[in-house]
Amino acid sequence: MLLVNKRSGLTSFSALDKIKRTIDRKVGHAGTLDKFAQGLLVVLTGSMTRLNVLFSQMDKQYRATILFGEETDTLDPEGKVVASAPCPDLETIQKAIKEHFLGTIKQQPPQYSALHVEGKRASSLARSGKTVEMASRLVTVYSFDVVSYENNRLICDIHVSKGTYIRSIARDLALACNSRGHLVELTRTAIGPYRLDEAFDFDDTGNLIRSMENTEQLLHRLPSLSWYAVPKEDEFMMVNGTCSPNLACEVEKGSALYGAVHDTMGDLRWIVDMKTKRIISQIPQKAGELATI
């Protein structure tokens, strides 16, 4: 498990190319960032790629810059301007945030997104000239703090639930102010308990390799993961893909859905879905045993 700082101008996929070449050919990430955006990616390699489900429900934090006066078709700086309107004052913006953009809100995702509509990506349909009707959904804005407002640019810190589009917030905030707007800069500063200031650049191979030793420590922070030990006599069945019925809980985290299971040497070896008692990831021994599932 790696915490990586993606640079603006790279897709999330291309940002992982060097990691794929230098650390592990099997690599994935939890939570895509748009090409123009930058910031924190949680990257999983090898057998850990199966743990994406543990990270998919996490809240996220961003620093965003919204430009008022113009809306683009993509709602970001890479699109073409499709509408313009006068810019609001700060008082109007703050009033709109307080009244409409805190708590649970209904949000329509951007047409240019990776969401699937009728079996195809919405962005692909939009680029082909088709009008895509995006279904609205409920998301939660935990906090929305204004940092500054100068030259029609609002810099703000936003803390949101999973599945929230900051581009849509930029569009909708501007409309609520009788204006138009789009996102011009975006930095993801946190995913759940993980923060950008802990991350390394994707081509900082030395530090990324050294940081792999922090995997267990990083997993410890997951609120959805309790910790278990397995009896010595049940390790063989675990290695062969069957979850032991005799797991002993060592650290319980409320209603955690998943379990991190240690062998008798104290090494983290398995991640288990505690509801179905299914092993979802088997982690090689430090001595170099290959994962068998």
C-alpha cells in the first residue's frame, strides 16, 4: 500500500506507469483524480489490489479553486466555454454555501465523467455529441470553508462523502449565485485517514519502496478493519484459501466489516470479509512466499 502524490496533467492511470515498472506490475488505485487535478492517490500493488473495496466508502477532502463568470462543458479548465454570466460578490457566495451546500444534498454528476450510462461511459457519449441525462444522487458535504476570493476565483476547502463531484459543486454553486462557474484547480488533500503530506511523488522510487514497509501501519488506520489472530493448526487451511472458523479478535473496531489476520509469527497474512468469512486477499510472507489465491 502506497500513498502517492499525483501531478496535474497526468491521468491517474498514467501516473502509475513507473510504479508498475519498478515496484509491481499488478497495481491499482482507490479513487480516480481527473487529469487536471492533483493530490493524493491510495495505490495498491500485488495481492493488495483486491482491497479496493475497503477504501471505496471513504470520505475525501479537497482544496478547490472555482472561477466564476464562465462555465465549460467539462466543468474544468480543459473544456470549452458554453455559458457566461456576471460574477457574484463574496457575501452572496457565502450565503449560498451556508444555505445549499452543507449536509446531505442532491447532486447531478458531470456529463464528462467515468460513470456508465446505458453500458457506456458518460464522457464517451458526451464527446460523441450525444446529450447525456445524468441521474441525480444524494451526497454529503461535511464542511465547505472559504479560504479566499480574489479576481473572481474562490479558493476553498471541501470535505465530502464518496462519489461527490467537486466539478458539480463548482457548477451548482455558481448557478445558486445567479452566475456561471467551473473548477480550474483541484488538489485532493485527504482520503479517509490518509493525508497528502504523507505521500511521495510517483517517480520517487526510493522513498516509495521504503514506504512499502508502512503498509500494516496504514491498514491499522482503517475504521472498517478489525485485527485477528489465527491458531497455528489453522494456518494451512488459510494458506489454501479457506477461512479458519477459529479467528481470535485482538483489536475490535465497532462494526468493522473486514478482518486483518496475523499468523503465529505476528505477520499480517490475510484480509477476510467477516460477514461471508471469505479471504479476499492473501499477503505473501516476509520470507517471500507467493500468494496462492
